[in-house]
Amino acid sequence: MTDHNEIPEAIVKLKIDALAKRQFEEILRLVEEAKKRFISGEYQPAESSLLAIPSLHSSIIEACEHILEEGLFDKKKEDVGAEKEEYRPGNYL
């Protein structure tokens, strides 16, 4: 018998994707805000904007880890180029 309290994997992934998308948008907004503040000489407010980024970054990393651990990703897309161990931007993450 199926547990009706379980959320289907596709819905879980959509929710994770939507949250991560909002967090990426917020990171971009914070960077732009910090840049404007820095350019205008508002160094402490610029620093404040930048200090908000690590928590968003951590949350996005956790979402990626959850998707990978639970196998909620499109394996065909993920495997493209996986056979090559060459440098690709973002590998440092």
C-alpha cells in the first residue's frame, strides 16, 4: 500500500528548484546592492549586503546535495561530458 503522506519525488524536486531559484536571484540582488553601496562610498552597508550571501550559498549547496543524494536529477543531462576530467568553470564548488 502506498503511503499517501509521502510527497512524490517530482514535486520535491520542483519545490527545491523553486527555492534555489529564488535564492540565486537574491544573491544576485545582494551583489548588485553591495556594488552600488561600495561605489557610493557606503562601505559598511556594502559589507552588510555581502555578509548575507553565505547563508544563501549554503542553502543552495544543501539543495544540490539533496537532489544528488536522492537521485532527483536528470541523469542524462548530468552525465554529458562526465567521462572527461577536464577543467570546467564551477568545479571548485
